[in-house]
Amino acid sequence: MPDSYPEDFFVVNRWILKFAGMWRPDTDNVIIQALYTTYVIGIFLFVNIFFTSTEFLSLLYTYGNEYDLIKNISFALTHLMGAVKVVFFYYQGRNLKSIMSTLESDELRYESCEKSGFFPGLVAKSYKRTGIKYTVIFFMMAHATLTSSYLPPTIAALKYNEDDPESLLPDRLPYYSWMPFGFDTAGTYLIALGYQAIPMFSYAYSIVGMDTLFMNIMNCVGMNLEIIQGAFLSIRDRSLEKIDGAPLTADGLYNTAALNGVMRAEMRKISKHLQTVYRMCERLEDVHKFLTLAQTVATLFIICSCLYLVSSTPIGSKAFLAEIVYLIAMGFQLTLYCWFGNEVTLKANEMPFYIWQCDWLTADDDFKKSMIMSMARSKKPVYLTAGKFAPLTLPTFVAILKASYSFFAVIKNTSE
């Protein structure tokens, strides 16, 4: 059907989380499940516990160099947040899956109405495409950040020739972390690159997977709110398609009993849908608020440190390019949180206006009372927040960028 609802709204997010070792494959095959369990345990122990600890241990080696220390802290903090998100999903994944399942429920779906221009399936498909688009963009940014850091030293190591005095082997790895072996030859340097790259790409999958999952849940909430708005506007036309006979009484002033009955049933369904969405917003806020706060604070420091590193790196150098890509990726991460949170707030604030336009003039008193109750509930603002301290809106996004630049200016002036 051209207006059928899309299936599996979160398909891309699930695949990314599977690679991160956070979402089990949908199969009953015992061997596959056993192999995946081994993979999950290995990733968790090596990447999120051991390697994350060694990154903070390496702070001891960069303590005397301000540039190296700030860069080390920035990446260690990013990867610590990646490890925190993995642990968070292990504890709260069931709640998040429940919210996702509820928002995709068949009970929250409507038939299309050509007369009112109401095509909920097309709306849902549009939102799914938006979610996939921004998930893929962030995924590509994360990989571009790592590629821009690992590609140049990899090429240099492959081209290194001990007999050529002009051939130089890099004296350090792209990121700071404790290594259990030396890497003063081309072969050991390539092994060290691989040893460090595996955790880095694992962090990328867990961070991108969790951030875009949260983004896409907010995106799905926005989709449901827009569909509810259309359902209110088209309620009478859709009800007319379900009855036989005249829609109005003999005097032409009121709906017939049959039409009133169908409209009341539709109003109950839409009101229940709206209450379900509000309840899912509250659950998402309760589950995610402290992780969102931690990510917001971490992003503030990371953007600040990125500005410092960019300002301290020669323009046009490979290191400058890598820092710029990383800065853009972190800014995009914060944008996802605030933009989609802002969309949820805006659509919720618009709801009373759509309820008012639901063609209620000829309806009975029960319908009008239900409409007024829904309008009263919709007047309460809906916010997703960072630990109840700040709403995820565009003004918050601007405030974080301003704070990051202010801290950068202080650090830069102090260092000079």
C-alpha cells in the first residue's frame, strides 16, 4: 500500500548497536548466540574496562605538556562516556526497548484520509528517512575522525624503509594510551596501530549507536505527535467514511447519533495515543536524564578542548585536519540532542491549536468535553532535559557553545 506504515523504525540503530556488542542478534541459533556472547564479553573487558583505564593512566605521561594533556583528557573523556553508555544500556536497555516498542505499536496507527490530506504512513516514512539520514551522517563523521587520525601514520609506517635516511617512522600513536609493548619498528608500529584502533572503532559504534538511538526515539516521538495533529484535523472526515446515511440531523445543526458515536470513539483513540506519547516522554526523561546531563557536561569540555587544540595546531597540517573533523563531529553530536529535543517541545506546544481545529461545531457535548480535557493537558510544556537542569532545546545548544568558547578563551589567555 502506498500509505502503509514503515516497519522497524530503528533498524539502523539496532545494527550499529549489534556491532558495538550491545544488541543481541534476532536468532535462536545457539552457536550464533554463544559466539556473540563471547564477542560481547571480550569487547566489554578489553575496550570498556581495560583500555579505558589505560587512557587515564597515560595522563601521567602527558602531564608536563599542556597540549598533549588537554588532547589526552579530551579523548579519554569521550571514551569514558562511551563506556558509561555501554553500562547504561546494559541496565536500562529493557526500558528503552519498551519505549521503542510502544511508540511503534499497531494500536497507534490510523487509516489515511485523502479528503483531509492525512497520510500517516507517508509521515512515518519521512521521519524514518530523517532518522536514518542523521544516524548515517553521524556514523560517517565518527569514522572520518578516526580515519583522518589513523590513515597518515599507517601510510608512513607502510612506506618506512630503514635503509632510507629520508624515510621517517612516526614516534607516537594517533591517540594517547598505555601500550604493553614498544613500537620502534615498522612492524610493531602497525601492530600498535591495530591494537589501539580496535577499541577506538568500538567506542565509535557504542557512542554513535547510543546517541542516535536517543535521537531517533525523540524523532519517533515527534512523528507520533505530528500524526496525532493530523488525526485531530481529519477526525470528522475519517468518521464520515465509517458511517452509512446522512451525517447531520434533519435541521442540519448537529451530527447524527451514528456520526457522534464514531467521532467519540476516534477522540478516545487519539486522546489515548496522545497520553501514551506523553507517558513515553516522561519515561524517556526519567531513564535518560542523568546520562544526557553527563554527555552535555562532557561535550562542553570536549568542544572547549577542541577549540584550544585547533588554535594551537598549524593550519593545513594533518593534525589540524583531524582536530577540525573531531570538533565538527562533537558539535554535530550536541546538535542531535538539542535539535530533536527542540522538535518534540515545539510539536507538543502546537497540539492545542490542532485540537481546536478538529471540526467540533456540530459534535455532541461528550465529544467537546473530551476535546477540552485534551487541550488542557496539552497546555503543559513537554521537555526532555539534561538532568532537569536545562531543556534540550536550541537555546540550550547556543548556551553550551557560548560557555565552551568562554572557557576556551580563559585557557588560551592563561596559557599565553
